[in-house]
Amino acid sequence: MYANKTHNKLIVSIIVCSLGYSYISMAAQPSQTPLSIKSTVPMNLIITIDDTLNMGYTHSPEGQETWDPNYNLASPDYNGLFYNPDYEYKVPPRFIMDNGVLKRTSYPEFSFSNATVDGYLYTGIFNQSRRADYSAVGAWNLNKVVPRGWDETAYQTWTLNNSTTNSHYYRWNPDAGCGSDPRLSTNKSLIGTKKQCWIDGGRISSAKEQQNYSNWLAYYASRMNRVKTILAFVMADLDEDVRVTWQSVQGCYSTQFNANDDKNGYTRSNAQPYRCYGVSQTLAPFKGKHKADFYTFLHGLMKQDGEYNPHRAAMKRVNDYVKIKGAWSPYREEVGNANSKEYGCRPTVHLIATHGKFGQAEDNILFSSERSSVNQDFSKDVRFKAGITSKIVNKSYTLPDDKVYTPRPPYKDDVQKEKYAKTLSDYAFEGWAVDARPDLPNNLAPIYRDDSGSDEENYWNPKNDPATWQHVNTYVLSVGGIMKKSAAYNLNWDQGTYNGSYQDLLKGILSWPVTPGAYGWCVAFRVGADYGGCDNIKGIIANLDDWGTAQTIVDGWHAALNGRGQIYNAEDIYKWDNNLLIWDKIRNDIMMSGALQSETTTITVSSDSSIADSKAYYYETKFDSLRWIGMITQYQYDNDGNKINGIGFHEKLKSSTTSQGSDRVIYINTGFDSIQGKMVEFTTANYDRLSKQQKEDLQRSLDIPNAPTGEALGKLRLGWLRGSSKNEGTLFRERYKGYLLGDIVNNTPMAIKPPQGNSYYMNSRGQNYSQFKEAQAQRPTYVYIGANDGMLHAFDQQGNEKWAFIPAGITGKLNLLSDNDYSATNKQTTSNSSKHRFFVDGPLVTDDVYFNNAWHTVLVGTLGRGGQGLFALDVTNPQQPQLLWEYGDFNSDTATKLFPNNKVPGYILSAPIIGPLYNGDTVTDYVVFGNGYGPTSTTENNEPVYTKGSTIAIEIATGKLTSAINPVASPNSEDLGFSGAVGMKSNNTDYSHFGIERNTLYAGNLIGELYISNPLYSVSTSAPKGNKLLTNIPGTREIDGVKYVQPITASPELARVSLMRRTTDILLFGTGKYFEQQDSVSALTARNSIYGIVVKGNNEINENTKIDQLQVRTLTDKVYVTKNNVSYTVREISGGAITTTDKGFYIDLPAGELVVDQPYYMGSVVFFTIMVMDSSDPCKPVPKYWLMALDPSTGKAPNFPVFDLNGTGSSIDNPIISGILLDSKSILQGGHYPMAVNNEGKIPLMINNPDRIRINRVIFQGDSIFKN
């Protein structure tokens, strides 16, 4: 067994394994699920379907004779399988192969006059002659008779109302003196035959209700069909990368789950000929023919004759299966291929659908030929004794992580149960507690759904799964088995795993009942002449309720808890938490067991000093991918490196029971008809001031019976978005612990303090910036952050939200946030089908600018992956923000006038630039950016038109463009947008032309082309016009004999250096792409590079420059051990000197390394952050990050130590290296002194800055920090 490893409860990881590099997609649509929570080690899902005799019953719960004509059987208030007029019975989906292509269709709707009691068997793929009683399945005229009975092939008509012409249902009458709930009554005669206890629902007469009733009868009435229909919906939208296999309890299974038809591998019951339909059950991704095979299996599955109920044998098969080695190991990448790799981090979930009443043991005691031996005393049977001694739930047991389990509720049995053999709950506990594969690393990701207690309490909380070893999680779909209350044991099951008597079971106030154990099929049935010998068994087992019926049923609930899973009552379709349909609830819960619970951290620093001190404020942001919530904590460090003065901003932003979500100030842009927009408060009082489209979006209907509609719904949803909890868990999603702040993934906090600009430079604009600074010196610091709750939030330094802003560009999807299944669809695979969406996700930038004869502080925000647009706010007075303008696809008609070739910008993922450009003889402040990626319009045939590369300049003050843009297609005929742009700010000695030099910008595209661009070319005569191709380097490079496209997605950086005794501008950039879903796979094998090319000065690059005209650099990685014996992986760079003919340098990175963040030039050093994708083991928490420090003029290490690895603060005691490998990401959006947490996890790792040049602001994402 591998040694146990420490695992964080919330994991920062991207798990990858697939190989290959995909071509760059023109569409370039960002994934709507954070790539940092993706796992390409998909989970295993094993489905067990009960096909025993009782699955043919049409009643629930057990214990009620269905051949008696009682009212309760025709009422959903007692018989949970009967027609419920409150439910919509949907026809189940079906998947078939059509000419080699998987096709989704659905089963037919049968009319009321020609109905069927089994829509599956009545619908075609099976020959009717295969069942002698097939004719009993269909052709019921429900206007004349109502079928009923305990078996799907034995139906009679209702006689209670002396009529055979009406289809009826009955509802319980709580005012008739019969009690409040028929299921709690112990008088079966009273509830079954006393007419005054029931209300006649009347004849089913309307066409809509008749169709609903027919659908119920065909697909929901029997236990078997109820299970088949629920599973059909569960599996229809299951992520296709989940690996699925299946079995039935009694009739169709194989021990290695690798059978491919009824003649090759399946074990079949001897009780009745049984066919397994020629389908392969081998564990495989749930797509194509494998998905069609499952639906074929599901379609034809039917109950088996015989009363053996071998559920425990089915459970044991699953536990044994996950232990097997060899080709058929479920941990292999390709099951059946002995050469494919095994991954121990692959989760396994077992979903068993059953009526719950088990009998026959796992070793087949009393099966077939052994029926004659039932007189023996099984308490003395050696097989029975072995079952007792192998039970671990009631023993002290050391778990694979060395945690010692001592018998505790709710896992342990009643003390009497130790006398008896294993039950379903015993097998579920063993499946969870036993290391299925001790030879594989214990590297499964733990899941914590409830972290409200101490670490010890959270570990033993059944809602959580802390297991890192290979194990099975057990989920139970109970049909016909769950009773609301068991009088014998006072257990109350009130829907859902954690309701009813759960708390009493958890605390040990109540205990689980004794179950029959392995005494055979006769225990679960009545004593009679045909069961000779059962009296003997009854004598062994005391206190059985109805021969074990109640006990075995309750054991399903026990099994779900012991397997760290959940249980579901198939009777209830609509009543699940957050109003989910049962199939959505099951699918979401199962996917959660296979999902990575991810938390990423970003730390931003705010300081008035360029020196690390205790006055600096740190802003740490995190997100939880299970609940899609964000967290912001402000704190400081003391002199010993300890966090102090922590304030959780998210803790102060909680939901309110008021209809308006307390007194929050939230603004929304309602101005769809102009660029300037219109900002109003987002309240129900202002509902009529919203745009027509915004109201329609808020009023999108709910898939909930009897839910409000129209304006009433819109105002309720508006209240929820503001923070009201009044309708949480019913109409709308229930937010975890009342947290309102949405997940923060790609955005970073920005603290805007009083003006910090250099007055000497700023006064050169001809206006008195010094006076502005003095007037604003006492302006409060606000912390701004965009979140995926649809808002830009503004907090004060006490952690109070002062206001929030909803851009118009994301209002069209605000309704998704309130959906009950929004936070429950965290996918663990490559699918983009999760309901999660990005909203205000892009970078923020700020600066002081001059317009309208005054200085202003502006904040520009992009939507990033949340949408194609950006906005600008005037936050000079942070208490009263003003909307300056907003661009996006919501106002595409207006934008078309300004963007004739691109109706709207694309997805802007890089930070824009705020700065002055020369507009003729006038210097005006603009926001400048590359136009981004993605479709920007459609043709008349609704075909997408993609972005042409361009740089865009928008006048900060007005939102206007002074000239049209001249976008150009690349020479390779691809329509590809530009990444972020960069320009050189002039620092002439007289400072009279402070601005972006020559209006010249540089930007790259997705096929590795670099462009030089002038966004205001029509009014500037001293710069290139429009966009001009600068170079085809990198383009498509051949590295080690393989050609790779090298996309440029991060903004370049410019450094002005002295090279060969001449002033030279070097453009520095890296390649790599990581925002589309497929990038998490293609990045594994991609080869990317870092480049430094001369764009001005000696040996300028041009479009004819070849790669061999750049000086190559070589990387060497090694381990450096500090004086304190702390190890770091460091990187050195070697290569020749730059010569007079060289046009720059390049560094080829190893496979799986990429640059997706802008490098930053600080003093005489340029810093690069390199993401490292490790394909060697997808179970490792990746990526890691190189922080590289280069001399921009040579591409090698600076001539002084940059990293203070020894913590001495001296350059003498530290090595000269080019980079250091960290577990966290440096975003490098400008800052003061950089700082990172060292490998000891506490004392900051300073980065030397011998040039003493102030750095604006630096951010580190993860456990590392940049401090100013």
C-alpha cells in the first residue's frame, strides 16, 4: 500500500491525460467551465438495476396486498407509484444508432383510448412472440377500463365505484377524522376501505390530463418502468466522458463486467430464459454505440420470476470488480487493453436501483438446489460465520489513510446485528472503507460538501467523502421500498438522504433495525407450507417486522450513508431539493462524486510603499467550484510572516429574508439604444425602467409546476439576484450559507486609492494634476472585483459592499444564476454543458485621465469569458459611480456604425491599455485593446462571422471612435482576432509628448502572426496605416521535427534597452493558448516559445525575417538547496552572445509549457510566467508555474541574483538563475516589489530589485504573492 499523502480539502488542480494537438479553432469560444477544475480522468459509473420479482409490482410501499380493491392503492397519497395529477409525466428519451451515428429520439405517446401498461415492451425492438403474455401489455381503452394489479401482466379493473367507465384517482381527506397521513396509519382496513377518508379526483376528462395519465401508465406505473424511465432521463444528459457499465441484480451480469452478449460472458438466471440483447457492458465512455447499447439493455429489461432477491451478490460483484487487476481493471485508460495506463485518481460510483427487499446472500445460499436444505440452522453454517467475522462496520478498523475508524453512528449497526451476516449497508461500507487497489497511489480527490464542522467532524460527516484511496461510492434509487415511517423502529424518512430521522441516527439517538442477514429468500416472505423450514429461521432472528420487509428496505438508506452517497425515492419526481426533477438531482449528485472540488487563489497587494512592510494590505480571492461561490479576504502580514487582521468580505455579503435582498445598492445599465447607456438602480420599484429585453430575460419561465410567470416571476427573480432568500430552495437556487458573491475565476481585485500618479509627468499635459491629487488625498480606498454572479462589486476596506454594477452585456443570462441546478452541474470532464457561465470575468484597469477640463479616475472593465464587450466607469467619487459607456453585442446595431467590419468586439481576455494617443495635434486619453476572439456577427443565413484582427481605441470620455478601424485578414486567409496590445510610452526629456509613442501598438493572433498597428491611423501621419504584418515568427514552427502552431494570446511587452551601444526596442512575448475547452488537452503536447525581437533600432525585424536570424537559448533545470536545506527547482539559460547580425532571441519551451499571461518589464528585468502542463501523470495536481526572470536584451539571466532563495536580502548569498518553479501562478499585472511564499510556506520570498525602479502593481495567483 502506498504511503498516505496529505490532501487539501479544496484542490487547485487541472488533471489531464489525452495527447495530441488540435488545430486552432477560428470560433475561439471560451469554455464556460473553468479549465482549472477539469479532469480528463473521468469517473466510472456502475449501474445495477433490480430485475427481481417484486419489480413488477405497481404499488408502494411494501406490505400492502395489491389484489384487494382498496382506495389507497388508487391514490398517490398512499401508493407513491400511482398517478399524481400534480406531476407532468414526460415521455422518456431513447438513443439508437442510425447509420453509424448516435441519434436521440423518444418513446411514443399512447392515446387514452389505446393505452398500454408498458410502453417499453409494447414499443418495438423485441418480437412479440418472445413473451407468451405479451398481448396483455397493450391496447387498453382507458375510457372503459382501468388496469391494475401486482404484476405488469395481470391486470383487473377497479370496482370500488361500481363503474368500469372512468379512470379515477383518489386523494386523502385529512379532515375526515382518519388522520393526517395515510402512510402513518396502522389500520390498513381504515385506509383501504373507508370511503369517507378519500376524495374522488373525478373522471380524467381533459385531453391534456388524459395524455398525462396515459404517459404515466406506459412509463411510470410499475416499479420496473419507473426505474427505467428515471434512468433514461438521468443518462440522457450524462457527460459523454463518464465511463459506464451495467448489470441487473438477477438476470444479466458478469463478474468482470465485460460481457458483450447473452452468449458470451453474461450469467443468466436459471429461473427463466433471459436474453441480454447482444450489447457490450464493457466499461467505456458513454457515447456512440456504447450509449445506444445501454438504452437497448434498459429498453428490454423486465422482472424475473423467482423469489431469491440476490441484491447482496450484486453489491459484492461491484466491490470485487474494482479490485481486479489486469486488462479489465476499471482504472485503465482503455478497459480491456492491458497496455493502457491505470490511474488511481479515477472515482467510482455505484448506482443501484432496487425495491430494497433482499434475501439471498452473496454466496448463493438457498439458491435453487439448496432450497431443500432450509431446515438447517444457518447460525452454524461456516459460510454464514465467515460473513459475520468479515464485517468491519462494528469493529475498530484502520482506514487506508491511517485514520482509525471506531464503530460510530450512523455507520454502525444495532448491536444485535453483529450476530447476523452482511447486509447491503455492510457491503456499501466495505466498498468505501477498503482500499480496492493498495498497489495504486492514494490520490483520489476528496469531496467536502459540508465543511461547517471541525476537521474531525467533517471527516466523519456522511455528506463528505474524504477518502483518497480507490473505493466505491454507493447511491440508491429506491422504488416501492421507502416508507415514510416504520412503526417498529420509529424511523421517519422524509425525502432526501439527510432529512427525517437522519439527525437522530447521526447522533446515535436512534439505531438501525436488525435485518435478516443471509438466511435466504424465505426470510423476506411469509411463513407457509411451501417454505418449510422458515419457522426455524424465524426463531433465530428476533423482532422482525413482517419477516424483514421494513428492515431490508431501511437498509438501503443505511447503505447510501455508509457508501458516502445518497438515496432517492422514485415515487417523488418533482419534490427534490431546489425543486429539481429527480433525474437531474441524481445526475448532479453523481457528477459531484466524480468532480474535482476546486479552489483557486489570487492575492493582490495594496501599499503606499515599494518596500515590503506590515502596512500593506493583501486581498486573497478564492472560488469553490462545487457551489460556485467566491471569497475575498483582506489581511496584513506581521514581521514574522503571519497573517493578521483578516476580514472576509464575502462573510459580510449574505442573503436577506427580505424580498429586496436588504438595502444593497446595485446599478444596472438599461441603455440598450446607445453606447453611453443609462445606469439605474436594480430594484423592483425600477422594474419598468429596465429595457424590454431585460424584462423578458428576467421573466423566462421555470420548469416548475404552478410557478409564477410574467412580471411576477421577473420581480421575484430580481429580488433573488439582489440577495433575497425568500424563494430559495423552491423557485430559485438555494445559496450555500447565504453567500451572495459569485465565483471569481479570472478576475483579480483592484484597490483604487487616492491618486498616485507622478505629478511631474502628469502636469506636462498642461493641467494641474498636483491640485487633483491634493483634493482627492482623503478619498477612501475601494476594492473592485468582477464576479460570476453578474456584477462588478465595490467594497470599502472594512469589507462592506458599497455598490455593485450589472453590465448590460451579461443581462441576457442572469436568469441562469437562479436555476435550481446551476450550482449542481460541476462537470468533471471536457463537456461544456455545465450551466455555469462566466459573467464579469475579464481584467480591470484604472488610471487618472483628463477630460471635460478636469482630472478623473476611471475604471475600465472587460467581460472576459463572460461576453463580448467592455465598459467604463468614472469612479473619481467612489460613492457615486458614473457610467461613461459600454460596448457589447447587446447594442450591436449601434456598434455597427463604429465597427463596420466587426459589429462588436470579440472576447477580450487581455487587459486593455489606458493612455493618451495623438489625435492630430491633440493628446486624448483612450482605452486601447486588441479586438479579441470569437464570432462578432452573423450572415443572412445565420452563419457566424469571426473577428478580423484589429486594435481598437475608444475615447475614454465619450466612448466614441474618431475614425473607422481598418481590420485586415491575415495572409493565411484566417479571420482571427488580436490578443492584447502593447505600445511604448514616450519619455522625452521635455515630457511634452508623454503618450503612446507614434500611436504604435503591437499585437498577435491565434496563428502566431505579429502585427504593428495604429488605431488612429487616419489622423496620424507619422505612423503605419491600419494593421501591418510585422513578422511570421513564430507562426508555425518546426521543433524537433514536428510542426506546431504557436498562438499568441497574451499581450506582448516592450523594453527599451541599450544594445550594441544603441537604443533598441525589443518586443517580448510568449506563445500558448488556454481558454477553449480543448486547450486543456492540446496544451499537453504543444511546443511553445519565448521570443525577444528587435522592433526598433539595430537590426529591426521584418516579415521576411527567418527564425535562424534569432539567437537560440537553451534551458537547463536543476535543484538548488538553500542554507536552510530547502529545495527549489530552478532554471538556467545558456546560449551565445548577441551579435551585430542577430535580430533577437528565442527560447523553445518543453512540451506542455505555455505563456498565457503578459510578461512585465521591471527595471532591467522582464518577468515571464510559464504554465506547466504535466501529461506524465494526470492524477498530479497541475499545473505548476515557472517564474522566469530574463535580461530582455540577451534572453539570459540578469547579471545579478534576482531571487533571494536564502532569505538573506543580499545578492552575495544567492545564485544567479533564470527562473524558479512554483505551485502557484504569477499574473504580473504590474506592481511594486514582487514577493512569493517560499517552499516553507510562511516567510516571504523576496525578489531583488537592484535598479530601485518602482513597479506599479504585481499580482500572484495561488499560494504565491507579489507584495508592494
